[in-house]
Amino acid sequence: MRRGKVELKRIENPTNRQVSFSKRRNGLLKKAFELSILCDAEVALLIFSSSGKVYQFASHGMDKSIAKYKREVGLPDSNNPQFRTMEFWRSEIEELKRSINTLDARLKHLSGEDILALGMRDLKQLERQLKIGVERIRSRKSRIVSDQATLLKRRHKQLKEENTQLQKRVKLDEAQESNISSRIVGENACSMFQQRVLQDEDLVNEAE
């Protein structure tokens, strides 16, 4: 008597479903083993139950078979250092993109844009951030003004000292020039006196 076709659909009864899974799983693993022995085939089989438990069979090692499969279909090998490097940088790029998007959203919020979707909690947090930012700006501004005032005072003092030194130098030069002029006048007067004496002596000699 021929058996009727059984409709393939999910078994609703959990107990019956588990019994059927166990039977068919064991049969599938047995067939995979027989295929590898009888036909000298490289067979790799992975089975995951509905609860997530894994069952496997690999005639030449599961890692080796998976790596071979990836090569055949053109998938990168996760054990390849180059693949791990690519995955690392891909992850870093995605993380940077998320950070940029977050910072861009915060920047818009701080400038008053795109705040309609913010709730009361977010608005209060944004208000606190703005207050902190304003206080930092004021503090920095006061520091710059104070540094500039200190620099101007130091420069003014330096110019004043330079002016004092310049005045002293001018006075010293004037005094030296005055001494030189007095010496020249004295020498001229002495020379004239000597000439007068000589003239008087000549007159006396002529009279004798």
C-alpha cells in the first residue's frame, strides 16, 4: 500500500516537533557521514535548533571547510589579517560617522535649529549647556582683556624707562658739548692774551 504524501508544514505540538527534530537531525548527520565516506566528499553540516543549540558534522574540519567555501564564493576570510584590519577600519569609520552625526545634531541644537522635536528634559539640558558655554566665553573674554591690559602697562613702563634714559643721555651730551665750548673759549682767550703781551713787548723794545 502506497503511503500518502505528507504536507510539509510546521509541527504545532512542541513535543512532537522536538521528537521529529531529533529523528531527522540524526538521520541528516548520518547521511552526511555516509556521503563523506562512500563518495570521498568533503562534507560540512551545521544545524541550529529552534532554541539556538548547534549540531555539526565536518569530514575535514569545520573551519577548513568554511574557509574553503568563502574562497569559492569570493567571501573574505575572517582569519586573514588583512580582513581583520579592514573590519577594524570599517568599524572605526562607522563609529566616526555616528559621532559626527551626534555632534552635528548637538551643534544644530546649540544654534537653535531642529529643537522642535526636543522634549522638556532635552531642552533643560540644552539650556544648561548654553549657560555653561556663555560662562566660559565670558571668562575667556575677561582673561584676554586682563592679559592685554597687563601687556599695555608693561609696554608703557618700558617706554617710560626708555624715555628717561634718553633724557639722561641728552643732558650728558649737552654737558659735554658745554665743556668743550668753554675749553675752546678759554684757549682762544689765552691765545689772545699771549699775542697782546708779545705786542706790548715789541713796543717796549722799539721805544728803547
